[in-house]
Amino acid sequence: ATSGATSAATTTMMVQVNEGPRRRSHSTTQLHDSSSSSSTTTSSTRSKLALLKIFAGGISITALFAKLGVLGTPYTNQMIGQDILAALFCATGAYVVTQLVSVAHNRHGLSSIIARKLIHTLTGPLFTMSWVLFSTNDVGARVFAGLVTMINAYKLYKQATDTDDGGNDISLAKAVSRSGDVKEALGGPFIYIGVLQFLIWAFWRDSMAAVVSICTMCVGDGLADLVGRKYGKNNAWFFASKDNRKSMVGTLAFAVGSFVASVGIIQLFAATGCVTAGVAVTAIWDKLLLICVACSIVELIPFGDDNYTVPIAALILGKLLLPS
């Protein structure tokens, strides 16, 4: 009996000795995972803070130029403050919208295609609608508004070219890419921001052509993909190919969606005094519809990138047909 007890005790001790390294190894793994997660969070926070500092610096420099009279006169302190607050509001709104879609994509399984098109469809029109918040100094106002698109362009570029695996925030670049490859963000999404930047600086909010250009690029093209992908399987155009699956219902969604968005934003601009064309929107609805239908046809052409072919077509037709 004594011998059996001794053997059992010896076996227990051996098991405990063998389990010791396992426990230590498991504990080490947990510590490593915790440390890695903490490092990733810290790196992501640093990248966001760096972006915030750059944006704040841009706001400060622009405000200084405004005070010195470089951005036109009259430009009172109240107007400068209004433009600063409007720019901050727009930047915050853009961050919230893209972050919500990015979280839905990265954590809740929203497909990259849907996430990409949601951001494509929503951000441009919402940003354009917020232009009414800026002051009546058109030079200064468009410079402050342009800071919002510039910081988002910089953010997208940094995320798309980031080769560091240290946990930097790349959620936006992943959400707007087709396949999840962040480098794809330097294609269509980067052109999209560039077009917005050009329309802000070259035309601003008193141009109906610019509004239609934005609505066709954002709402029209976005809805064509979203609606066509869901309901267009059995009504593809006769010339559609495997690599260019364009549908009739998608084209209809493009025309209707961009038309409704254009009318809505132009009405908003007219009500707030931004558009001073001296003509009611109801008097030009047929021309707006014609432009949107024409751009829906341009979107069908398998040439170039929709993010510049569509807005260029809308801009040209808008300048020819709409009041300036």
C-alpha cells in the first residue's frame, strides 16, 4: 500500500511539473496577445492624432491668411469663425459617416462592395449640402471647405501606401477598396476626392452644373451599382459583358437618383441664397433630367473611370444647358 501511495504521489508530481511549462507558455501567449493589441491601439491612436494636428494646422494657416486679407474682403472675424466651425462640422460628419460604414464592414461583415458604394453615394451629397453653412466670402469659404477634402485625400493616401504592420488605422482604405486591398483606394476613390476638390475650387456652390456633376458622380453611379447588383440579374443590357455587367434597372436608378438629388440640393441652395440664377428650379427640371439621363448613358460606356467620365459629361452639359 505504501509503495502504491508513493507511486501515485510521484505520478502527480510529474504531471504538475509537466503542466508548469504549459501554464507558463499559455500565460506568455496571453501577455503577448495583450501587448500586441495594446500596441495596435496605440499606433492607430497616434495616426489619428497626427491627422488631427495636420487638419488643425491647415485651419490655423487659412485663418491667418483670412485675417491678413489674402482671401478677399470683406472677411470679418465672425465670417472667419463661421467658416472654421463649418469646416470642423464637415470634417466631423465625414469621419462619422465613413467610420460607421468602415465598422460595419470590418466588424459586422458588410461586404466591401456595398461598403464602398455606400461611402461613394453618401459622402459627396452630404458634404455638398453642408456648403450652405459657410460664409458669403466665396474665396475664403471654398478654401476652408477644400481643407476637408484635402485632409481626407491625405488620409486615404497614407492608409493606401502604409506598409507598416504596426496597427495603423487603414479602415477607410479597406472599406472603399473593391477586394480589401488598400492600394485600390488610390484608384477610383482617390479620383472621387480629386473631382470634389476641383469642383469646390473651380465652381463652388453658386454653380448648378457643379451640383449636377457631384450628384451624377456620387448618387447616380452609386445607386446604379447598388440597385443593379441586387435587382439587375435578369435585365442586363444586351451589350453587357462578363466584366461589365450593366443592367437596365441600374441605369434607371442612376437617372432617377441623380435627378432627385440634384433637384433637392439646388432647391436647398436657392432657398439659402447660394444659387442666384434668377430662375426657378421648376423651370429647368427638364434640362436637369436630360443631363442625368445622358450621364446614365455615359456610365454604360466601358471607357475610363466613372469617377471622372460621368462628372465631366455632367459639367459640360450643365454649362451648356443650365443658367450660370
